[in-house]
Amino acid sequence: MTVTHEVFNQPAPLADVNLFETNRPLQAALAFNAPGLDTTALRELGALAGSAEYQTHARLANVFTPQLKTHSRVGQRIDQVEFHPSYHALMRAAVGAGLHGAAFAPEARATGHAHLRRAAGFMLFTELEPSILCPISMSYAVTPALQGNAAIYGDWAPQLTSRAYDPALKVWRDKPGATMGMGMTEKQGGSDVRANTTHAEPAGEDAWGRRFVVTGHKWFFSAPMCDAFLILAQTASGLSCLFLPRVLPDGSLNAIAIQRLKDKLGNKANASSEVEFLGASAWLVGEEGRGVPQILAMGTLTRLDCALGTSGLMRQALSIALNHTTQRKAFGKFLIDQPLMKNVLADLALESEAATALALRLARAFDRPDDAHEAVMARLLTPVAKFWICKRGSHFAQEAMECLGGNGYVEEGGEGIMARIYREMPLNSIWEGAGNIMALDLLRAIRKADAAAALAHELAPAKGMHPALDHLAARLPLRVEEMATEMEARRLAQDVALAVQAALLAQTAPAAVFHAFCDSRIGGHWGHSFGSLSAGTEVDAILARALPR
Ligand SMILES: Cc1cc2nc3c(=O)[nH]c(=O)nc-3n(C[C@H](O)[C@H](O)[C@H](O)COP(=O)(O)OP(=O)(O)OC[C@H]3O[C@@H](n4cnc5c(N)ncnc54)[C@H](O)[C@@H]3O)c2cc1C
């Protein structure tokens, strides 16, 4: 073959790296939230999630997307989704690592850090493949809501907490493990679920309590191969939360017709469907007519996962950008040694570390529901973290992609991981309550809890460490107390997020990171794009901490 040129100056991909051991901000956040935490399992997961072998599974699961089979060859309705074997390999790994309901197993709860440890694992796995984490997240989050029906929870808890993954469509009692999803959104409304038209008629009572027959649809119904779902439907008393298994206790298929799979921007490995309920059987969970607060017990934890997931994606995008710029030369220097590129990368590193700190601090709150301060922080910081971290995600991904130049924009059969991250990023901001809904939820949280005092308490450890933070922290509790209007809700959510992130960095990060974060995000020494940190910023120290090796 004629040789036209030598290929050089093309960086080697980031592979076979332990994602836990190389993530200093993650380790610092864990040490802060749970000093002395046993991280053995996280190290193991970090090795798996960073391995070339599992990166290949992630690529294949995204390239060979789920396929819907509505009917068998001979015309029977089967309503099944077929996945590539790599999807199942990823699911098996995530369940095996306990990222689904295992955090609710008695032995995990006894550690006192079940949610925090699982949160760190969820972040690490997101760096491998985020879309399969949709059913994993729902299977984690469902427990507090499902406990509203003790009989069903008693029957299903062993499968939901088990580390065995079984994708078969079988009656739950014959399976070693099970997954669950949720169905709220309908065509006419997702944020305003009060508009739901799906209705449920009473059909007697059995071992699982009050049974209903459900007729209607769901416009978004992700991971339809889950074993069961919590859904909302109108009953005589109003919107109610119902448990809807795919296979009924007698082994027959429930009357759930999968109409089609969504053709999505990203999140390709995950099947998101549209479904119709044709007189499907479902059982009441919680109080009839109180379905929204009941299912929101699930929504709270999936919102935590949105913040964790975006933090994981930020870390992954940053790591890929650092990996590239430490190997690629332009104008006689490695890109990372060019002053303006240093500014961009350091700015991204600040954002990534702040997201990690806030998301893990929030996760800690769920380990201590009996602590009054932690309970307020869980309520307050869930919408704040979901709003702010996820809102920053797309901007972050675009800038990280640009660090790779044209290569960042290329998919090449799924090998272009940066392109996959970019397509995934907007999703965590949209589902589980879009940005405005989160900001408005913060206003509701403020109304109900003693938020101003709790916030002041949370920010106190950073007092006197940076004038801009002191200025913001002094005014924030007052703004919270005086209650922002709806028009101001996003601004309030942003400022609470920045203040809490800064206070956390004061306690977990080197001074260079903390000061640069406060100077830029709070003190105003910053432009409207990444890469506009002021000239005196200690970018080398910030980058040394962020490097993924
Ligand atoms: C890939 C994917 C998978 C999904 N999977 C599921 C699933 O498994 N189960 C499920 O139930 N749902 C699922 N969803 C649906 C998702 O949760 C909804 O799309 C989301 O909650 C928004 O609802 P909507 O699409 O009806 O938009 P709308 O409710 O119409 O909202 C549109 C916009 O208006 C804003 N808005 C709404 N009300 C107000 C207000 N009062 N003030 C200011 N702004 C407002 C919102 O913030 C949003 O930006 C999925 C969505 C996607 C994209």
C-alpha cells in the first residue's frame, strides 16, 4: 500500500484507568461526608468502569439500540424489547455493584452510609454508561414510595435488593432479582400531572390490597422491560399511585401494550417507550387520592440521581479533555501548556469538583433522615442540586468537546465518547422535573421547612474564608426568609447552589480551588464562557488535582 503520511499527534484514548483512584475530588468529598468509609468496593467498581472491556460494552449498547417486538411471528402480542448482550452485561455489572435497590438492604443500611456509598458508585458508573442507569435509578428510588403498600413491598423487597440481574419476563417470585420503573407523564402534561387522564376502577381486594383496573396511556415510559412500575391514575378520589406489574401473580402478561420506542437525541442504550393500558391490573400504594406525594417519594431520589449523573458525566468529559490536551500538541506545545487552554480546563475542573461536592453532600442527607438538619437539607438541596448541576451540564459538555477540536464532534461508530456525553447531557435537566419545575419546587421547600436557619448553619464553616462568599452567605438566609417570587426562583436556586458549593469546597478542596471558585462564580471575576478565570488564578494547582492519572 502507498504510504501517504505518518499518523502522529493523535492522543491515545483514556482506557484501563481506575476511575475511583484517579478521582481526587470524589475521594475528598467521601472523606468529608463519611470519614473512614470503606472504599474497597468503590475501588473495584472504579477499575471495572474504567476498563477498555466495559467501554466496549458501553459503545455496543449505544450503537445496537433496543428493538421493540410488539407481536410474535404468528401474530400474538408479546410487547418485548430486545437488547444487545452488552446492555445486559452493563445491567448485570450495575446491579452486582448494588447501584439499584441494594442500598435499602438491612446490611447496607446498618453501615450508616448506604446512600452515600451507592451515590459514589452511581457517579463512577455514569462515567462508563449513563443510559442503562435509568432503570437502575428507578429501582433504587422506588423503595420509599413502594413501602406505602407493606404487602407488596414485603413480597418484592428481596428481589429489589438482590445483587442478581435477571432480564427474563417472568413472575417475580421465580426471579432472583427485579427492576422497577415509573409512569407519570402523559401526552397532555408531564410537569402538571394533575392533567393525567388515565383512570382506574376498583376491582376488589386480595393479598396485595385494593386492586384496580387501569385504562389509558403514558407518553414517556422508560425501561418498559422492568418487572413492575409505579404509575399515577385517576380514581374516584383523585390521582392515586398504583403498582403495575408486567407479569401478574398468576403468570399471565398484564394488559400493557408498548406502542413504540422513542427516537431520542441520546440515552440510546435505554429504551423509552409509549404505552397503553388496556384494562391492566394494578394495586393501590399509599392513600387513594394522594398519588402525587406518594410517587414523589420516588421522584426525590431520582432527582438526586440526576445531580449525581451529571456530576459523573462532567468528570468523564473533563477527564477526556485532560487526557487529550496532555498528549496533543499545537504551536509547539502540548495544548494543556497553552495558557488559554489552561484557563478553560481549570475552569471546567472547578465546575466538576463543585458538582461532585454538592451531589455527594446531598446524598449524605439521605443516610440521616432522623437528623433534623439533614432532613431540611435533603428537602432544600434536592431541587437546588438537580436544577443547578444539570443546568450547567450541557454548557460544560460543549466546552469539553471543543478541547478535542474536530475529533470531539465525531461519533465513529460510537467510539466518540465526547459526542455521546454531549447528546446525553440535556436529559438530566429535563426528566424528573425540568429546570423551572425544580426552581419552583425550591420555593415550596422554603415555605415548608426552616430553610433560612438551616442554610445559615450549612454555610457557617466557611465564614471568614472569602469576602465574596461572606457577602452572599450573609444575605442568602434573608432572601430565603423573605421568599423569592416565581420570577426570581431560578436566581435563588443558582445562588443557594453556589453558596453551598463554595462552603463545601472550603472544607474539602485545596485553597487554589476554593479561591478560584469564589472569585469567579461568586466574586464576579469571570466572563460568560468557561475559560475566563482571572489572570492570577492558580491554574496549575487546579489542573494537577483534576488530572485523571
Ligand atoms: C428520554 C426521556 C425519558 C423519560 N422517561 C419517563 C418515564 O419513564 N416516566 C415518566 O413518567 N416520564 C418520563 N419522561 C418524561 C419527563 O419526566 C417529562 O418530559 C418532564 O417531566 C417534562 O414534562 P413534559 O414533557 O410534559 O413538559 P411540560 O410539562 O409541558 O413542560 C415544558 C416546559 O415548561 C416548563 N414549565 C412547566 N410548568 C411551568 C410553570 N408553572 N412555570 C414555568 N415553567 C413551567 C417546564 O420546566 C418545561 O421546561 C421522560 C422524558 C424523556 C425525555
